[in-house]
Amino acid sequence: MDQIADTARYDPAQAEPRWQQAWERAGCFAVPDVPDGTRPKYYVLEMFPYPSGRIHMGHVRNYTLGDVVARYKRARGFAVMHPMGWDAFGLPAENAARERGIHPATWTWDNIATMRGELKRMGLSLEWSREFATCDPAYYGHQQALFLDFLAAGLVERKEAFVNWDPVDHTVLANEQVIDGRGWRSGAVVERKKLSQWFLSITKYADDLLAALDTLDRWPERVRTMQRNWIGRSEGARVRFALASPIDGHDSVEVFTTRPDTLFGMSFLALSPDHPLTAAIAARDPKAAAFVQECSTLGTTEAALETAEKRGHDTGLTVRHPFNGRTYPVWIANFVLMEYGTGAIFGCPAHDQRDLEFARKYGLSVTPVVLPKGIDAAGFAVADTAFTEDGTLINSDFLDGLEVPAAKRRIIEELERTGQGTGVVQWRLRDWGVSRQRYWGCPIPVIHCDACGIVPVPKDQLPVRLPDDVDLSRPGNPLDHHPTWKHVACPRCGAPARRETDTMDTFVDSSWYFARFTAPHAATPTHRAAADAWLPVDQYIGGIEHAILHLLYSRFFTRAMRDTGHLGLASGEPFAGLFTQGMVKHETYRDAQGRWLYPTEVAKRPDGTAVHVGTGAPVTVGAVEAMSKSKRNTVDPGAIIDRYGADTARWFILSDNPPERDMEWTEAGVAGAYRFTQRVWRLVSAAVPTLPPHGAAVPTTFSGEARALRRTTHRTIAAVTAALETFAFNVAVARLYEFASAIADAKGEGTDLAWARREALEALVRLFAPAMPHLAEECWSLLAPGAGLVAQLSWLDHDPALAAADTVTIAVQVMGRLRGTIEVPAGADEATVLAAAEAEENVARAIAGRPIRKRIHVPGKIVNLVL
Ligand code: ANZ
Ligand code: ZN
């Protein structure tokens, strides 16, 4: 191959695998489990992927961001932990098994193999020796050990809870398997059914999980707010209402309220369909029973209840108000949850929108008791919007005239004094139900014995492995109807006993993987020295969709692991820094029949219209939306890498927008990024023969052009460094585009400029290396043969003296009109500036020898001469 052709075009397909091997051989990304303390540690982690089949652009964005951080921090002298693994349990594997007859394990491991290959092609600086999949008994066995330790520490409980029950398939459904109140497979109306389930006691840490959010100053405020709301601490009161006539031993109902101040605005009392009193009522009243039955077909989620139409049933019972002596009707209402507060409420329609809708629907009274600021009591009425803000109490006996906070305090005092209620703190956070009646998850390591009750599996019998031979074609829990798996001898008394057949919620798997990564081969769940040295994760990166559950569960797990001796993490916080990336979007396309088309099926024309590549038929270009399989607006990362190389994909994905915002993937954008890789390659390869050798002595003097180029170089180093420190990766990219142009534009000759050009090119390559690591190595090997790998170089520092401006540009006006500009040394005195201004050619012509009456000088900016 001749020399010209060799350097004329950069061929990523040939270069990228070569550099990936070079990094691997040199062990560039390996760190010890227990750091030797010579370098500070930095743990960067992207949320590990679910092995769904292939990687998508969201992965490309996520892992590119993490890789830029990892490579940058490594160059900054940190020992960087950057691992990768697989969140490998979950329902899709079971579905694939049902639909295609592939064993969930086969499906999962095949997908992992494919996706590992794709990730490797991206050139990520990962330490693959730490890789694991959560479906591997070598991982989930340790998870079972953690579960047993939590159980012993009182952090696991068995309680009754409602599940979605499919009465035809005889199976528990996940919320997403309930579609419009029906089972997704059977189509049967789903029932709410009570089952004994395992719960992790996350509520024990509610206080700390809330308070510690204030310390997470490297988390997005938005995420902290979402967590705060989810934990939902509210102060309120429990109020007891006496039933006018007792029924079945019930003589009162307790409600929970956050607005005890509105007690005199009461219009009804409402019970949850699952309330014990409701059951007593339904036992005598078939209409009430029918209503409860109707409610049980709703989903169990709060969201389902929020959106469902508010409905109620009047029981005919009444309760007595604690203070005003009146009685109010007792209803059963579908929007009252049994799991929150006491499962009963008092309704105050004037000040609660839901109560108002309910009252209007059933013709119940609406009495305002809080008056908005500056409004006259006589002119205030509530129509169809409840007034939920603070104000002054009216129509409320001894509360009249008080502001809301004072009224709350006063009524709680009064309730406590008369023994009719108490002030309480209520949490929205529930204990975490982890029981799932599925096969492809981590078995819960306990045994049920008729004599001994619940018996933990002895630790030396872990892992409790999933059986391979399961029948997924039958409905129900495959572990439960497996012929032999569940039948074991009780570890305590030896009598025949049964294994727990529930598996754990897959959120458990992802709640501690980051700790396991620090010593993935340890014989215990963690290796204390490793975990304590590496945790917390310094920078965690992932999607906003995990802002609540995954992060909260992980924060619970690190606390529970700390309290059972698996971690030393005093703060209990797993992730010191969190970054949530935006989505990758793409235009959508449809043909004349309205069918979605893939971008690869569409040719765009210069005027913005589009046609089908095969048929030439017109295509409608639709909105730019998040890439999704259903709209077919996806672009396959593998195809992009085939065509342009990984660096181009990485560079484009960083360039478009700030990483926390959504970005649009466009063909033109990728093509532009690709052209840049070629331009850089040409710039470097054309310059190399003209440059002094790498490491040549600094010339003693520099001409103006060389000085200017050096200034650009050092300013760019400063700017790119600042941008990388703050996740402003698009800014770094923009500065590097400008820098490359500035280098190309410095066309002069001379040894000083050649030296400055080498300095600039070396800086360019090292600055873009975190983003385009392969191209950087290829350029570097040409610029500095034998000088090692860029991946092993330390970061560049800029020279502040060189970066500082040595001249400034000043605008010169005559009688307020701009006549010219002058270049003067930075910090030049006024006399020098004015002399230069008056001597400027155009300015002198405008003055035309006339006397100057006044000279106005704003240093560093402008001179105005008044004639
Ligand atoms: C009377 C009242 C008057 C209320 C008013 C609000 C406004 P947060 O803030 O989320 O804690 N509530 C209590 N238990 C409930 C349950 N199990 N299911 C459905 N709703 C329930 O919500 C507390 C408020 O939600 C409580 O305060 C109660 O309604 C309702 F002007 O009591 B309130
Ligand atoms: Zn026993």
C-alpha cells in the first residue's frame, strides 16, 4: 500500500479493534480490589443494562458519557473503577420462553453475548474482568445471604398484602400486566387478593432516607424532590369518630388527615373498600358487598386509583363530629386506600378537590372553613375548584380567626385533651414487597415447615439454585408446580417441608450490584476492605426513569448492608454524584397507509421531503420523538459503527446538546461528526513531516502568529478542562471544533510556528481523547511514535500566562460613530491608547485636523473622540 493512500483516509474499522487490543494488552483500565493508596480513587458507574437483545442509542449515550468521565479522571491521576455487568433477571426472558420456547437462561445469556460484543466495539474503558450477570448463582447466592442477614436483623418481614390476581390463569400479575382491569393473557377481570408476602423494611429508614437527601449536593434537585415526595412525610392527626349506632363491635372509626384544621368543614366520612368496618357492613348489606366487589377489579396501584372515576356507596351509617355534635354520613369510596393512614378519611369538599368532586357527584354539603387572604367571608363560595391554600379559619367555632398553621396546632391540642385524637407524622413510603410469583428471579432462601414455621436456609446450603427444568407453558408459578424442587427436609427438625417458591423483585438485584463490583469474586457478598475503599460511587449516570425506585432501594440497601456488617459506609449513601442523561430522539416516518417506517427505509431530499428508498413513494415526516421500537424511529448503533466507527458515534452523541437534555439523532449530524474525524486525521498526518520531533526544546522566542496559536492552545486546554469537570461535554466538543480550525488556519512558516503547531496538535489529540479514544491513539502514534498510549498519559495543564491575552482590541469612535479598531498591548496606559487611536488611518481622516474637545476612554473597550 502506498504512503499517500495510507494516510489520506482514516479507517476506523481497521484502527478501532487494534487500539482496543492495545489497551487490553497494556491493562490500562485495571484497578485492584483493594487500592494500594498511591492514587486517589474514583468510581464511575453507568446503570447496568438489562440484556434485552441489542444495545440501543440510549445505551450509547449513557456509556459514552460514563466513558468520557472515566478516561478524564484516569488522566487526572485517579485510580478509576469502571465496571460493567448485566441486570439479567426479569419477565421478558420468561415471555420469550413462552412465546418462542427458548429457555429464559439461554435467551438471557445469548443476549448478553451479543450486547457484550456491541459494547466492546464502542471502545469503552471498562474493566471487563469485573463483569457479572445477576442471574448467575455466583451472584444471587450472595443476595440470598444478604436476605438472610436482613431477616436476622429484623429488616425483613412477612405480611399480608394485596396483589393483582388473575382468576383464570391462577397467577399473580405485575401491575403492567393488568390492562384496563383485565389480565393481559387471559383477558379475565383481575381481582385484588390478599397474599402473605415478604417485605423489606425500608420504612425503618424513612427518617434518614429523607434527611440525607439534603447532603446529596451532587444530585439533580429534581431527583431529590421526587424522592422527597415519594417518601412523603406529612404531619397531621388521627381523629376518632364515634358511630351513632355500633355495628358488629365497631363503635368508632379512626381517620388520618393532614388538614385537621378543616374538621368543621366536614361533609362525610369515607372508608376504604378494604376497611374492616366495610367488611362488617358488606356482610349485612348485599348492595355494599356488590360495590366492594366492583372496586376489587381496579388495579392495586395508587396511580390506578388516582385516575379511576371517584365512586362511592352510602352505607346509611352515621358518625358523630368530635366538637359540633352533628352527625355525618359514612360512605365507602373507591379512592380511599387501605394501605395509607388508617384506610378512612373525613371528607372536606371545600378544601380538597377529590372530596369536592365526590360531594358534587353525590349531592353532599360543601362548607368553606378557610378564607383566602383579602377576601370577604360573605362573598366567598366554592364552586368547582376546592381552595387548598392557607388562609383564615371561618365557620369553625373555637378556630375562627386563626391562620391554618395555628388552627392545626389548636385543634390537635383540643383532640388530645378530649381523648378524641392525636397529632401524628405519617409517611407515604411503604415497606418494599419483594415477593414475586415468577421463575426468572432470585429464589427467596427460606423453608416452610409445619412444625417449625419459617426456617432460613442454612448459609452453607446457598445458593438456592433455580431448577433448569421448568414448565413455563402452564399458567401460575413455575417453581410452585415443579414436581420436586420445593420438597425438602426441614433444616431444623428434618420433617418434610416446602421451599418458598416466590422469587425476589428484580429491583433487589440492582440494589447492591455496585457494591459487588468492588470485589466480584469474593466468597462473601462484599469484601469489606474493597467495598469500604471504593464506595460510594463517585459518579453514577443513568436515566431519569430510575429517579425514584432504583435509587431509593439502593439507598436502603447500603444502609441495611452497613447495619448488618457488609459495608462500612457511614453515610449510608451509595452514590455521591448522580447525573441523569436526556433521551435520544429521532424524526418519525410513515408511509401513505400510515405505517411507521425505519429511518433506513427513508431517503430525505434536500427540500426536507422524504421518499421510500425501495419504492420511491412519498413518506410523511413526523415529529421528533424518543426512539422507540413501536414507532420504528430507531437507529441501530451497530450499523452506525460499521459505517462510521465508534468514535464518530461517540463524538456526535456528545456534541448535539447538553447531556442532561434530550438530543436529536440525525443522519446529517453523524455525517458531520465523521467528516471531523477525517479532517483531524488529515490535519495531523499532513503536518507531521513539517513538525519538530516530539519533546523538542522550546524555542527561545515566538513570532506573533506562533504566540497567537499558543494562546489558543492554552485557552482551549483551560476551557475543555472546565467543560469536562462540569458535564458540559457539548461545550468541550464545540471548543475542539474551533481549535481544529484555528490550527488549520495558522499557515505561516518558521521553526517557532512549527513548534507551536506541534504543541497545538498534541493538545488537540489529548483533549479529544476521552471522547474519541481510538482516533486519538492513531494520531498520537503518528505524532509521538514510541511515546506510549494516550490512555496512559496524564491530563494537560494549561499555562495561565500563555492563555492570558497579550493584546486587546479597542473600538474607536469619532462623535459616536465607529471609525476603526486598534490593537494595543493589554494594560497599556491611557496616553499610549489615545495616541494609537488618533493615529488610526480612518480615525485620522474623520478628524481631518480639527481640534479634539474631549477624549473618552473605557479601558480595554472603547475610545470616543468628541470634536
Ligand atoms: C381531611 C382533609 C381536608 C384532607 C382537606 C385534605 C384536605 P397526604 O398529604 O398525601 O399525606 N387521605 C388520608 N388517608 C387516605 C387514604 N387512605 N386514601 C386516600 N386518601 C387519604 O394526604 C393526606 C390527605 O389525604 C388526608 O388529609 C386525607 O384527606 C387523605 F381540606 O383529610 B385529608
Ligand atoms: Zn421443622
